[in-house]
Amino acid sequence: MLLPALRQSLLILTLSAAAAAPVLAQEALLNVSYDVSRELYKDINPAFAKHYQGKTGKTVTVSQSHGGSSRQALSVAGGLEADIVTMNQATDLDLLADKGLLRKDWRQAFPHGAAPYTSTTVFLVRKGNPKAIKDWADLARSGVSVIVPNPKTSGNGRYTYLAAWGSVISKGGSEAQAREFVGKLLANVPVLDGGGRGATTTFTQRDIGDVLVTFENEAELIENEVGKGKFDVVYPSITIEAEAPLAIVDKVVAKKGTAAAAKAYADFLFSPEAQEIIARHNFRPRDAAVAARHAQRFPKVKTFTVDSLLGGWPAVSKTHFADGGVYDQLVLANAKR
């Protein structure tokens, strides 16, 4: 028979171990992402948590932060402790790599250049398309009001700018012609919101603008959930393919001890289960079988990429979006008119 004092000691040890076990088995991740991926990750995160618990026996919670892609990257660079970043343009991840927060070769860490899905830039117009907007040239017409987010803070806005520029170059136009066209388009923008979701609110709820230029998935979300029957989606003759890359923030996961969970989360985004969720949210999945099952969601459209047509992200960032670059010059020129 155990002595009372020994029994009490064993009981205390047992209760302490039981209390500590759930704490040791729990993990928490922060995914810092861009504006229009909110709904996607609301579905991705619980699916991952279930997958991770089944595989490891551990519970994991994934918190989200959303905003304009470039603004989000600056927040992480400024100290926001993201375990993983899921942005919509490579330059935001390159910025973090330059700061030493993640590996320089982050593109090689995962398949498809570390981008689990893509989207395209499309036009959302009011029902019946009263301004007869069909292609990029229509956005520069007199009397057409265009809603886009700010290219200085938003990847959505940056892709819009580059899609418009590339629409000229892809058809044999010169850099000077592209500059003239994009300047006219920007002159038709009455307000620049900080991110894609803000631009959506301006167009759909504040009823400002004749056309919203945004990602394909955002246009579909608006049509299905925000304004059924109030808008039409227009695919231009050519548009840009927008890759949405991810990276693990090595400096943060090393500090927090979450490297394995963050890696599992990133890997999960390329899995068939996550790719199905991605497709249901109208992002274009990388998995060929999943893409085939959802082919009706994604019309075939002629596209180009930043790398294939415009010289790559480092070049366009320096030329167009650096302080005093082409974008700033066009905005200043329009302000002086």
C-alpha cells in the first residue's frame, strides 16, 4: 500500500502532466496575406487544422491578417510575426528575403515557384454593361470611371497597372505608347483605395465607377455573394496571369519553434484537398486533375506574365513602382492637368 504522502505526490505529478499535455500539443500560426484572399483562408485553415491533427495528433490554430499585399509585406518587415506569408506578387517576398526574414531562394522551396494558384485580371461592370466596356482601350475613353486599388500598396493594383501596360506591348506597341495609354487610364481613376477589398467596396457599395478592375476570383465573389444580378464580368482580349506565391518566414518560425507546422501548412496548400478549396473560391488551381474538374469555372483567356513580357518583377519594380518611377511620374502629370 502506498503511503499517503507518496500517493499525494503521485497525484500531483499526474495532474500536472495532464494539464501540461494539451499545452504542449497546441501550436499557433499566423498567415499574413493579401486583401482578397480572406474567404479562401477561412475555408483553408480549418481543413488544414483537421489534416494536421490527423497526421500529428497536435492541434493547430491559424490566424489571418489581410490588407494590401505590399502594405502587408512592410508590416512583416516592421515586426509583425508571420509564420507564413501568402502574397500575390513576388516582390513582396523578395522584400522580406532582402530583410533576412526568409530564404533568398524561397521560389525553390515549393512547387510552381512557390505559388499554389494563380488568378487573372478581369473587368467587373454594372449590369448590362452600359458603357460598352469590352477591352483595355475602353478604360482610357473619356467619360469612363475606373476603380482600381493603389499600385503602391496593393498587389491587385500593381497587376492592374501591369496588365494595362502589357496590353499595349503584347500587341506590338512601344513603351511610349504604353505609357500614354496607362496615363490616360489613371486619369480616369477617381479614388485609389489601399487594397483590393477597399476598391470592391467603393464600386459595389459606394456605387462609384463604371468598371472595377480586379482579380477573377474577386469578381466572381461579388457576383455570387455581394450583388447577384447587378454586375457582369468582362474578360479582355488579353490579360495578366497573377501568381500568388508563399514563403515561410524563417526568422519567425525559428524564434517560435513553429517551423514544422508552417512547412506542413505550406505543403497542404499544394495538396488535392486544398486545391479543391482553392478552385471552389475561383482561384485557378495548379493541380491538373482539380483544374480539369473545375474547367467550366475558368474561361480560357490569352495571358502573359510579368516575366514573359515585362522583364520580370525586379525590373518592373525599379522602373515603375520605386519612388519617382513611371507610376509616380504619371500620377504627377495627371495632377498637373
